[in-house]
Amino acid sequence: MATRRSFLKASVQGSLAIGAVSILPTVLSSCSSSKKTSGSGSVFTTLPNQTPLPYAYNALEPIIDAQTMEIHYSKHAAAYSKNLKEAMAAESVADGTSLETILGKVSAYSAKMRNNGGGHYNHELFWKCMKPNGEQQVTGKLLTAIEASFNSFGNFKTKLTESAMTRFGSGWAWLYLDTDKKLQIASTPNQDNPLMDLSPVKGIPLLGIDVWEHAYYLKYQNKRADYIDNWFKVINWDFVQKRYETVA
Ligand SMILES: [Fe+2]
């Protein structure tokens, strides 16, 4: 079984970095949640600016309504990006430093950095984890790994739903790859995520669901369970699968 030290060493050598230094080329400066291929592996890089929403505000209807998407992206998520950039400037974080690098040592920064760095990262991932045009099935290596870890896709869905439902207040539920490169499910409060050095669950987020009320309240009100159940119909499994294959 890999130790945390060996995992981090492997990350620095070319897999995904948790707290490892990511040197970002200028070409990625306007791009977020990209991946940079380097030698034997790839490194995800998320930068402070919002990337364009990969679909129209109304594209996920009827699962997620256009007004919720517009407010979520252009108000809530935009504020995380803006506040993150303020925190980076105030705390002398070098331009081009990735969120992955910042979050890996976020305990060294302010609460503003933690809340908004996490908020920006989580939403940049969240938009890409969804897609319009009908329910997609998970296939390939990711399906094999899900079945190996959770016995069946149905059991995986049940566990992720439970994790999202039992997150008291605001937060996220994750499918993530832990430091032993095993698939795990957990939730985190507020805008925390498994990349953070201070998180009790550590790893690489592959898929995340936002269970802040701002993500669903206009359409679903207090019915978080209905939002979660419907959200499974808009998961972009192609994206999640590629993400998994990059880091597994
Ligand atoms: Fe959100």
C-alpha cells in the first residue's frame, strides 16, 4: 500500500499534485481546470479567473433551472473568484500559482483564501462535472473501479446520495481518489475539499455535488433529496472518466 510520502513523491514526479508545486506556462493563464501533460503524467491546473460556463444557463433544464444557473455562476461563483484574487494579492501569492498548489497548503493562508479558493475551485470543477442532452452512463475503467470499490453503481449512487444528504448546512459531497489511489466518497463543509491540507479527507476530487442551498433552492426549495436524485441525470461521465484516467 502506498504511503502518503510515496504518493506525494509520485505526484511531484508527474501525476496530479496535492500541495506540489505546479509551474504554469503563460499559455494556461486564461484557462482553468486544464491539464498540462508533462512526461509520464499530467497535472491539473485551476487558475483564479472563471472559465466560461461550458453550456448555456438553460442547458440543464429541467434538472437545474436557468435562473439558478445564472445566479450561481455570475454571482456566487464570480464572487469566489474575485475574493480569491483579492486574497492572493493581499497575501503575496505569485501570479500563475494554481489553486491546487494553494489549497495543498491552505492552512498557511487566511480564512478568506480558504473559503474563496475552495469556492472557486469547487465551482470550476462542478460546472465541468455536468452536461446537457440527457442522462449518460458511466463506462470503462471508471465503472470498473466504482464497482470494485462500492460493489455496484447503484451502491455508489446510494452512498454519494447519503453523503450529500447528511452534510449539515452547506457543503459538498465528493467522489475522490484518496492518497492510496482508491475511490472514496465523503462530504466536506462550506467550501472545503479533499485537496486542502487541513481537510480530514484527502485526495483528488473527481466529481463533486454542491449542496449549498444556492445550488437548488429556487427550484427544489427544501427538497435536497430531489435535487440530488435529478443531478445524477446531468453528470458528465466522459469528463469524470477522463479525470480519473489521468490520475489513477
Ligand atoms: Fe455553489
